[in-house]
Amino acid sequence: MSKIKNIVVIGGGTGTYTALVGLKKYPVNLTAIVSMTDDGGSTKALREEFGVLPPGSVRPALIALSHAPQAISNLFEFRFPGGEGLKGHSFGNLFLTALAKQLGSFEKAIAEAGRILNIQGKVIPSTLDNCTLVAELENGQVIRGETNIDIPKHDGNLKIRKVWLDPMCGVNPNAIEAVKEADVVVIGPGDLYTSIMPNFLVEGIVGAVRDSRAKKVFVCNLMTKFGETNGFAAENFVEALEKYLGERVLTHIIVNTKRPAPERIQKYEEAHAHFVEYDKKRLKENGLKVIEEDVLRPVGLIRHNSDALARIICKL
């Protein structure tokens, strides 16, 4: 009987949520390694007031892996529409903050929330240190804070030259352990510089991914992101990742073949986001096995189809 495969998903936010929702339907050991640089909205307020690590980074992954009744998952997603001091806060963020203060540890808070949500798998912060994401643009301008990079107040047409963490962060040993034991490491989907890359800026994670014998699969984004990946094709995403990971560390790339209908793309293009094209020849020259599939969700927001993505990853 073949052993149950260990799949590690590295990223954060909606993209990681999408991958996990599909993968949890398979008999695999799942681990999500999530970035710890979220500093917007509810998370920002809780970080500043209580000195906790960003709860908004781990909440989507916990909900994605949940096998609790839908009402409990919905409660963790609930955002207060009003109320003095409560408006804009997510119940899940408040709950994780309360647990962290009560138990004296953010990791214990995640484990306890995981038990309540009856999660299948583990959610591991890439670092347990408090840090800020910083980006330098092509004109030399320096932008501090994930939210300021994600929603640019500067000229979003300027390309990002490099990103780093301030201060430099030590790795969570559990993240290294998970990567070492992985059969497949899935990178993405998600915002390249604000969801995926912060994980690789933590000291030690790049080395663990490089040394791992796992298949390393990059799930390429469906659309570009203004202020982060303007004008990017799939090969540009790979080149940006390789600046931090090193060349020929990635083994596979999943690219989407289905172009969304014009009416679905329209509002994205109004926000300067465009469909991601790819050059198969160039990707193969980078040593990548190119998996070309329709991984587009059939209706609604332009996101990956969780089930299609999971099926491809589990076939590997």
C-alpha cells in the first residue's frame, strides 16, 4: 500500500485558500505555510493594539481546511459591519487574537482554532517574528508595508526591483520540517510580492525548498496585479521567483489555457489587470515541466477552479 503523500502549499490569502479547499478532498497530509506580513485593516489594528502576529494571514487557511459545520466556518469569516471599535473586524481575527493572549502563544492559538474548526492538515506561520515587508521600485523609491505595496498609493506602473523584510526574520522550525517531509511543494497561486514572496524572504525557507526532493510546482496566476506584476507573462513570474529561490529549483508550472469571457475580464482591465499569457518554449528552456490545463473557475470572480487544481496536483 502506497504511503499518504505530504503536500505543502506555500503562500497566503485567497490563492492559498483556493488550493487548500480542493486538496482537502483527497487522502493527503496537507500543510499550509503562510506569510506573516499582512498589515491591513482588522489585522493592522490587532497587531498594533495587542502585539499579536497577523491573524488575517492564517484565518483563510484555517477556514479552507475546516471540516466543522458550515455555520462555524461562516462565523470565522464574519466581518462586523458596524459598532464602535468593531467595524471592519473579522470575528476569526478577534478569536485568534483572544486565543493568542489567553494561551500566551500565537502557535497555540492556531492549534486550538484548528481543533475548533476540525481542520484536516496544519497551518504554519513561516516566521514567528514580527516584521514588515519592504519593496524598492525601479526608480529607487522604497515602499514600507504589505498593504502599501498591495494597494499602491505610489505610481503602480513602476516595477518592483526587490523586496525584503525589516527586520530580518528567523524561520519557524515547523515550516522547515514540513518542507523536508514534503512529496510535493505547491507555490501559489496568489499575489507574487505580497502573498508568496514574503515566505521566501524568511531566513532558511529558500534553503529548505532547494534541498527538498519534493516536486516543486508553481501555480501561475490567472491575471496580472497592478502595482506588482504589470505586463507579466508566466515566464516573468518564474524569473521573479528564481531571483530568490535560485534557478531550476521549480520543477513544474501549471498554466491556465482558458481565457475568461470579455465581460468577466472587463472590470479587471478597468483595474489595470490583464490575462496572463505564457510562452511554453521559454518555460521549458527554464527546465520546467509545463502543465497546460483549463483551471479557470467557470463563473464569477476570475479565480482558479479548486477541484481542477487539486486533481492536477494530486496526479503528480
